[in-house]
Amino acid sequence: MAGRPLIGISTYLEAGARWGVWELEAALLPVGYPRLVQRAGGLVAMLPPDAPEHAAATVARLDGLVIAGGPDVEPVHYGAERDPRTGPPARERDAWELALIDAALAAGVPLLGICRGMQLLNVALGGTLVQHIEGHAEVVGVFGRHTVKPVPGTLYADVVPEEASVPTYHHQAVDRLGTGLVVSAHAADGTVEAVELPTADWVLGVQWHPEMGEDLRVVRGLVTAAS
């Protein structure tokens, strides 16, 4: 156990979570995230929203960081007006996760952004988002699948060298890339499906949801880098 790296995963707050006889505010994380990290060889620390000034101290105790999927990033963070199809803001989570990303980049801690996490990584580095696209979340509440194609020579292509079918559920996407980021995978329609930061040791964002599938390679790459 001593050799397994500690991977923090961001969580979110829900006002009315229900279990047993209880209905209370809870810090939630779909179980696929911790299970995926555990299967890939890591230990898991769940990170509920906290004051942004505590992000650096939190990241200092981690070997790696995952920013999980979830609600839309508030457009104010990338200088845009809210599209009517953009979901309600999650301001506490936006502030906390942006601070975690900044702290991880500053400390050189391996970082994986998943879906919202990839979009937030792009925004943290000055990029923008497309607020609505069609065809990537076809049935409400149901994950779909499509193929993503790696860009040769990238970190992602080193981890997953072939075209792969991935679980997907999103309606927003990367528009202008953040400073230093490069695209490392596309969908068939040209949507950016992965971004990475070549100047860092291991920073990757994927638009799909590896926690909903069986392919461990992306998260195993994070765990290996965190070791």
C-alpha cells in the first residue's frame, strides 16, 4: 500500500441527496471515478469544495489530481455571455476547481481533467468554450459512445495509440485553446476530444468519461506519472 500514489478527485455538493431515511446536503462523486483510480493502482482522496486559498495546501499532499465531470463552467470565467442552453452556475465548485488546477500546474502535480475538468483546464489557461453542440449527448441521462482519434506524437497518443470508442456525455466543447495547450484527440466531427500541456510533466484533459468504461489506460497513465 505504501507504494500506491494518492490521487485527489474533486467532488461537488448536492443540497438534497437521499440514502436510507436521510435526505441531506452531501459531497457527491459517482463511484466510477474512485473505482477507476483504484483499479489503475492509486489510492483515492475525495476533495469537496473548499475555500480556494486552501487549494495549494491540498494539492501539496497529493501525488496526482483528477478534476471530475459535472455542470457547465460559468461563462463569466471565459468572458462570454451565457447561452440560454448553458446550465445553471456552480460558482463554489468553479472557484475551488480552478484553484486546484492552478495549484497543480504550479506544483508540477500530474493532472487529469475529465469532461468538465478538461473544459475547466482550458478556461484556467485562458481558453474559451463552445456553449452548445449537438450529437454528443443524444439522450438525457444516458451515456453514448463515439470514436476518438489520437494526434500522433502527443502524450495521449502514447497512452492510447489507436482510434478508440469512448463513453461520452456533454453538450459543450473547447473553442479557443488555452495558453500552451495542444489538441491530442478529435471526434469524427472535428470536436476537440483531448488536450494536453507539453511543457508540463503530465497534464491531460479528455472530453469523454473513462470512469464509465473499462479502458484503464488514461488513468493508469496518470497513476504512473504520480508514482
